[in-house]
Amino acid sequence: MNQEELQQIAAAAHEEREKFDYEVNVCMGTGCLSQHSDQVKAAIEKEAAGCGKRCHVRRTGCMGLCAAGPLVLVEPTETRYGHVHAADAPAIIASLGGEDASKLNPRLDPHLGGYFAGQKHVVLENSGHIDPEKIDEYIGRGGYEALVKALTDMNPASVIEQIMKSGLRGRGGGGYPTGLKWDMVSKVKGPQKYVICNGDEGDPGAFMDRSVLESDPQRVIEGMAIAAYAIGATKGYLYVRAEYPLAVQRLTVALREARRRGFLGNGICETTFNFDIDIRLGAGAFVCGEETALIASIEGKRGTPRPRPPYPAVSGLWGAPTLINNVETFANVAPIIRNGGEWFSGMGTDRSKGTKVFALTGKIQRTGLVEVPMGMTLRHIIFDIGGGVPDGRKFKAVQTGGPSGGCLPEEHLDLSISYDALISAGSMMGSGGMIVMDDTSCMVSVARFFMEFCMTESCGKCVPCRAGTVQMHELLSKICRGEATHRDLDRLTELCEVVGATSLCGLGQTAPNPVLSTLRYFKHEYLAHIDEKRCPAGVCEFSSTEKPVTAEVHA
Amino acid sequence: MPLYAERPPLPSDDKRWRIVNGTMRKHGYSRNALIETLHTVQSSFGFLDVPAIKFVANSLRVPLSQAYGVVTFYHFFSLKPPGRHTCTICTGTACYIKGSEKLVAETEKLLHIKVGQTTPDGEVSFTTARCVGACGRAPVALLDGELSGQMEAAELKTQLERWTTQ
């Protein structure tokens, strides 16, 4: 494979598209499939076959707005329809070439509440536009240009330089500069190096990685191959949750296709560069999102973390230098190499460049995936894109960063999103879950929910996390039952500090964050539970409010 | 003596063991194929019992303690056979905010079992999931592996009753 051959494939893909005047894309992501978008596609196909128009019906990955599924996108007019039923197929096909289908069927609203205005798609640029199992469609949209460019025109050092220039930071949560990480691994000497893609998206309430893997798997493979070239690795592992069967299936096909086209294997692009990727299935352990635990899991062991240093960059998988990045980080690599690091650093804020995909969920009008430039305010994302809180309820808090993050109240809605701004507000970027809560959510219960999560997901290796999370959970439950005293609250705060400071890995170190952030912004709710035996949101049920406080004596 | 002579024979004539063996062969009977092999056992048999774990451990020359440790460490692996039908309710954050707790309570009441148990007649297994990644459709339930979004207690009840009264 060389530049010319790539262009030929791209040209052939264009030619294939030119055969049709219209393209009807049907979302076949997990969200829409659960609403039988396969039946919608079959109906549209049947309708298109007999209509006499040159129309191509295509299966695509996630289009983002899961709340309005099944979604259909009509090109070239870029008209999107939500809540499409199989019965709507005639209206959609009849509208091709004319006005949008809402004239024929008022239920089909092409505006979808302005969800897509204000978004900027880099990672999701192909999602909803290509068939995820057809590599040529990816190539037709500029895919693998970056890999061929890197292999034929650039040396590894200049690839790393572009990534450094772009200012890309790890999208898995930590926000470590990707260029620095690559540079570190490239400088370590070793006969065998590895590239690992972390697709163990364990954060409950986040599904960016699943969506990218389902909708545009080639993009991740290309990013990994470029990384491998830059650091000198020959073997890669894609670690995916077993809970994402569709993503695993599409990745398996994508890897086979990439090998067939010669982007994986030996002598890629007529150079001496060899690289191949294997899939490894996770088995349902949140802690495996931590890099050393993930490595243990790939080695076939229990996923327990180990102290760092040595960092995986020096001693990772089987003791070899290893580069680990998140799915979304790898998905950003190809566009950076294609357009140059400066293009990427032109987006976003001073220290957080580019765009970020968020999973907007919870008590919000339009749930789904959004990709926005860094620096956008929470208010813009939640109210303008997401449509605000439904049912006339009042916004109370937004939770970012999963179980390691925090809840931000209304006064922080004008916060511009960046790694540093979120941390200083007591939350964190995390992998990109954004869960909106209204006034029916009790913040103490939410803190308890996250603590329960950390308690059950704690791997048990270090004491502060294993024992501390249990104690904190018990104290929070006590508050929720209305049996706690101020001493319990003090002890909870104290435990938060100890567990955060002394745990071995990120799970324990950040487990207190949901408690700390709710204590910081919603202390009055804690106090209402303790002093007044009252739950302001009306969620907690108190066994009996009149019960006298009994002191337990331990012999 | 060649290495393969030390490998234990397949536990039975069941064809599924050949699939399991195939996974191990694909990885060259390497120790780090333990999790991959256990995945194959679970997807072929539905669960992992002690003879199966012993067979895999012996074939890959992994200490039985390590194999058992791995099986019990990861939530995805189950030591108990599943019921004829499975009901899994997602308890991720988005589903929690949208009231998955009520669905769990409702299901427990309806089936008279707790999370993680199977009804005595072996009809329905009830589990919860940490997050199935369909947060845009919360609250979510997986009924016999099929995802249903925006689940309501009444709808879930109808489905479960269909299973239990059959």
C-alpha cells in the first residue's frame, strides 16, 4: 500500500457514492438497535428499491442523539430525523429531492431541537456517515491518509513532535500530555514494545468509547498504528469490555479488513514497519481501567494495580516498555497527523486543546453524545445542546468524571470546560460522562451510590481503599437513614482525606471525590439529614424519626 | 517427551470442549490466555464450574488457585448456571438517576429472589450490571441479552410475568 494505491481506493469509494443521488443512513448503534432500527433500515431499503430514485441505504454507527432514536440521516442535505418507525419509510423516501419529510409526516421533525448546532466533530467526524464494517468507506473520507503520510514522509520523531505540538492530553481522565508519554516510551530501549488501547470504559454513565468503537473502529486502529510507528512497537492490544458485544464484533471485522488492506501485518506501506493488533476482552472489573491493573489483566491475571514507578512506559506488559492510551486519545491521532499539530491546538483553551466527547445523560431533555471544543461552558452544553431539565423540574447538579469526579452545582454552570478548571472546581474531566440531576435527586444518596460502586469495585489489594470505602459507605448509609451525628460527619471527612492520600491507585485516591464535592456544595443536605432527620429531595426514608439515639457499646 | 502429552484429556465428549481447546490452541497454550479461555468456557457453557476451571488451569499450567482467583475476581464470570431466562438491570449512574433502584426492588418482589439469584424452578436469573453503555436510553434492562431502554416498572412486570407463567 502506498499513497497512490490509497488514493485509488478513495477514488473508487467516491465513484461508488457518485452512483447515487441520495444516501439514507440509518443508525445501528446499540441505542438505536434496541429500538429496532434494523427494522427501520429494512423498511427503507424495501421502499427505496421500488421508488426509482438512485438511493443508497446504509447502516452506520451512532449518530449521537440516543434520546430520539432510531435516527436517520439523509445526505447530501444533511437532514436528520428522530423517532423513525418502519412505517415512516415511505415519507422519507418520497421526500428525497424535495422538501424535508415533515411536510409529508409531521411527526418527522428534521430540527431535533438544535442538538447538532454548536458541536464540533473531530473524533465523531465519521460516526453516522460510514458503514463501520467497510474499510473503503473510511478511506473514502480521508482514512489511513495519516498512517501512510507518517510512514512514508515522516520519521518517528517528527510524528511525536506533531502530537506534542497539538497539545493533545489523555482523554481517559488523567489528562497527561500524550506527546510526552509517546516521547518517554520511544526513548526507552527494548527489543519488544507494546501499544495498548484502553477500551475498558468502566465509568458508569459514560459511553463515548463504545460509540467510537462501534461507529468508526478503523480510526482507533489507525491511531494505534501511528503510535506504534512513533514509539517502535510491533504488537498492540485492544482491551475492550465484554459488556460491549457489538463493539467487539465490529472491531473483529475492522481488524480483519485492515489486515486485508495491508494496514496491519508485516511490511506495512512497503516499509519495514510491522504491526498487528489483538483484541483482549475485559471481564467486568472497573479497576482494570487503571493502567497497571489493565496490564495484569492482559497477562491473564487478576486485575490488581501495582505501585508506580516503574511506569508502564519503562516496564509494562511482560516487563516491556508499553504505551497505554484511551480509545478517544487514539481516535484523535489520525486527524492531528493529517492536518498538523497546529490545526488541533487552534481549538480549545490554553492548556486543554481540541474537542472532547461527552455522554450527556440523566435528567436532561436530549440525552446522547456531544462533541464540543474545550472551553465551552457547562450551561451551553446542558441547556443549549441538551435542552435543559425536562418536566419543568429545576436543575440541581451535574456530575462529571464518574466515580472519581464530583457534582457541580448551579453556580458553576458558567465554568468553561477544561481539565484544570474542572479539577479546581472539585470535579474532574474523567472519561467524559456528564450526568445531570434535578431537584428530585438527593445528593447524599448520590454520594452513597458512588461510594457503593467504589466499595464493590475495590480490588482489595491495599487497605485504605478496601476498608476505607466500606466505612465511608456505612457512614453515608447512616446519614441516609437519619441515624448519623455530627461526629459521623467529621469521621467521614477525616476518612476521605486518609483514603485519598494513602490508596495505591487512582480508584482509591479519587473514591472520596463524590463525597468531598457534595460536602463542598451541598453541605446543607447532609445537615438536613443529620439535624432535622429530613431529606430535602424526599428520597431517603427514615426508619423512625422519633427513635432515641442509642449508643452502641463494643466490648 | 513432547509437551502436549502432559495436557489433560477433554473432560467429556461434549463438542463444546473442542471450542474451548481451540481457543487455547490459538494462543499456543500460553498462560496469559487464561482469561480468554475462561470467556470461551462461559460463552459455551453459560457458566464456569470447578471441573471446567480445573481443566483450563491444568491445560494452561496455571495454578488452580490463580485460575479460581481470576474467576472470582471478575464480575463477568459466573460459578452458577444461569436460569432459562435472564433479566439484567443496569445500575450505572444514568440509570440510577432515572430510578433503576425501583426496577430492582420491583423485580425482587415479583420473582421473590434477590439480585444474583435464580428462581427455584430455574426459570429466571436476576442480576444487575455496572453499566452497559446505553446511558442515553436509561433506565436500561437486558432481557435475555436483548437491550430495552427507557424501561418502566409496568413494562418490566409484563415481561417477567410472561416468563414466570409459561
